[in-house]
Amino acid sequence: MTSKLTLFDRYKIIFYHQGLNGPKRSIKEISSLVNCNEDTVRLWIKRYQDYGDVVDLPRSGRPKKTTKKQDKNFLLMTTSSKKRSASKITQHYKGKGKNISRWTISRRLHEFGLSYMTPLKQPLLTENIRRKRYQWALKHQDFDWSCCLFTDETSFWLEDHMKKSWQIPTSRDVQVTIKHPLKINAWGCFSSKGFGKLYLFRENLTADSMITIYEQALLPSVKVCFPQPSLSWFLLEDNDPKHRAKKCAQWKGEKEISVLPWPSYSPDLNPIENVWGLMKLKLASKNPLTIRGFESEISKIWKSFNLEYASNLVSSMERRITCCITTHGDYTGY
């Protein structure tokens, strides 16, 4: 029996279990951190105990120049707090009289499922913020997320994406460009019942424009996602000052809308951030030349999202909450 986990994730299980890169973790904690079920965690722990390794069965071909122990060291040196590069590891082994090229080390790290990329930027979480995130997660670990409407705003920039093509040097292709890229703001929402209305606007967001969005996009979406008047639901939005403005708070109070308390600095806990990321990725392959064409592409992508995707996003909340509790309020990695 084999698992779909990458080699890197298998070793993460062993590292967490043995406490090689921090405190020892329980089966349940490892399951949450690696995002797999507990039986899979037990499987790879037993495989390591029986065979001393978690690699797949050997295949025919030229033998590797590095040993399994060296490969494990590459992984540990790369993922430890010092984050050594392949070149640094090469220098480390040269000091020991062993000539291992950085290309060999890079291949081994790719086999573990690693990619060489820049780290994600996240604002520093203070101890107070982590504590509040942790307390919020504890309070909502049994919350019914199917009765929640996830909302958020983002901005899309109309940028130029120059595409390479085979050309005659004396007769170059010409692509029309925009000197000052334009920006489209968007408000969107979804629930376990599917995606609601997408609202696009060009002006800066204010309390008054927020109320317009509530009236023209939020209320129609609620009728679709929660058609039964007697069905209670909660509005999830971040702590943007516009959301908490006196006018907006009064409007939501008059409409008897229950707002779910939300911890600060927690975009990783709101799955709609994944939606925005996917939309921006899809937009990168488009090249609209007008602002209307850009708006049209944004709307098309939003309408392509189906019920299954919305349901998967909502179901991810349980894992996000568990991760937040496991990390004691630190970033979850979502």
C-alpha cells in the first residue's frame, strides 16, 4: 500500500513524530499539520520503524551518487530554521572533503517535493494577536460553517503580459500596451450553497459605497444562499474600518444581520482569499485591452466557479481551525 503524499510530507511526519525539528507531535497533530488522515500518519511511522526509510521501492537505472542518509541531511538542512541553500550545502560537504554538486542536491530536494521559491510575506503576529486567534479558534471549532456567508474585497490590476513568440527579426510583432494600468475593485461572497453575486467597482471603498454593495450584492446573495427566512445565518467579513463604520453597523443592525466575530490579521482563515488568488492566476493568462474587457474576464471567471468548489472551501474551515489551534494562533499556511 502506498500513499499520495510527497516524499517531503512523509519525512515531515517522521520529523514531527520524533521531534527532530521542534517538539514531538501526536498522531492527531501530525495529521492536521501534514493535511492527511491519521491512518496515513501511522502507516508512514510504521514504515520508517520497519525499514528505516519512507522512500518508494527502488527502480532500475544509474545508482545515485548520494546515500539515503545524505539525502535526509539535505532535507533537514534545507527545512531547518537556518534554511540553507543548495550552494551552502555544497560548501558544507566540501569542508568535509566530499564533492557533491548543487545540481545533485537540487535534484534530491525536488524528489522530496520541494520547489525553490521566494517565501510568502506575512505581517508579524504579536503574542497578543496569536492569543486572540487561538482563543477564537477554540471558540469556533464546533461552529456550523454551512450557515456562514464568506465575504471579502480585493483589487485586480489591468497589467500587460508580454508573450514570447517566434518572430522575424526585421518584422517584429507589436502588442498594444497601457501606460498606466487600471484597477478594478471587487466584492464577492459564497456559502456552502454556492457563489453569490460579484460586485465590481472602480472608486475607492467608503462606508457609503459599502452600504451600496450590501444592498445591491449582499442582500440578493443572501436570498440565493439562505432562501428560508427563518434560517439563521452569519456574515463573515474582516475588520476593515469600512465594515465597522457607524453607518454600516447601523444598516446591518436594521437588517438584523448577525456578523461573526473575526480575529485581526487572519486572511489565512478566510477561504475566499483562495478564490481571489485563483482568479488572479487565471487572469494572468488573459490580455484584455479595455477596462470593459477586463471586467468581463473577471465576471466570466467568477461565474465558472461551481457548487462543489464552494462546498470544498467551506469544508476547509474545520482544517483551518484545527491548524490554528495546533500552532497556538500562529499562521496556518492556508
